[in-house]
Amino acid sequence: AADYSESTGLTGGEGKYINTGAFPGTICVNASPTANSWHMAAYTRAAAAINKIAMGSQTSGFTTGTFLYLYASALCYIDCWGPITGEFSGTAAGGTGLFIGTRTTQTRADIYRNGVSFANSTADIGTGGGCGEPLAVHCGFDNVVGYFSFSPQPFGYYSIGTGLDTTDTVNLYNAVQTFQTRMSRQVAP
């Protein structure tokens, strides 16, 4: 399990994780109005010092996967459906704040930092399935290997669910920033 304190939020590290019990494939398939709706978000309080997974899950051999990676180079990478067609990335200066990877249609996915989109994909990433493994926070989960790639970054918040459009993303950022400010643990936007 990960460490939590009111002053810092959730701190990960080797062997520390949250098993959310959420299955991305189930959320995507049951999403309304389409089966192409999914988001993952993490509020990072410190920039990544190493390339690790913020949250994700995959089937062994990576036949399906859903990940949010935050890299030391300020690269943010999302795989919101599976290998090849669902992958894309972008670079966000700063490396702290609320990172959201969201897919709203079969041909639209975005990565946001603090309510501003900095990368998107219009590739047709197909319909159906998604990953059928439980989503982990502070690492990835593989149905054969188990938990791997543990992130030491402190998280003040995380979210998973159906896709967020631009308005939803800004509203979520504002709500999370208000919460972090009241907890005296916000990071500069």
C-alpha cells in the first residue's frame, strides 16, 4: 500500500500502489453514450525524476492496455485503448499539476495539464473492449507479472472514469486546484 498524509497526499515508491478495482474495459464498454469514453487523471506534486507509470493496467504481452505515463523529460504518454492505435504523447513543461488523459470518441483523445490540452490524437482507435485488468495507481498492473514500474511521485489526487470534454476538464482542474489550495498543498499552475 502507498503512504498517505494530509500534508503531502499519496506518496508511492517501490512496492507501494493502489489497486482501484476498476476495469477500464468495463468502464469503456458500459460508457454512455458511446463505448469509446474513458479518462485517467493524476495530480502530481513533484515532477517525475524517473520514467514510471502513474497508473495503468495491461494484459501480458500488451495485447490490451490502458496507461498514463509521466516521464522525467516532461513527456506525458497515454495509452487509452491498446497498443499501436491508442498510444500518443506530448510534452508539458513543468511536470507538476493535474494531468488528464481522456478519450471521448473513437477518433478523439487528448492529454491535458492543468486544464489545457497539450496533445491530441484523431486516429481511429477502434471500438469495444479496452483492458480487462484492474487499474493500479502509482504503477502498472500486468495479469501475469503483477504490479510493476512503481512511481515515487507524490499524488494529491487521482481520477478514473468516462471521457471528459474540454469543459469537463477545466471544471475538474478548478475543483482539484481548490481542494489542493484548501489543503495547503497546491503546486503552481
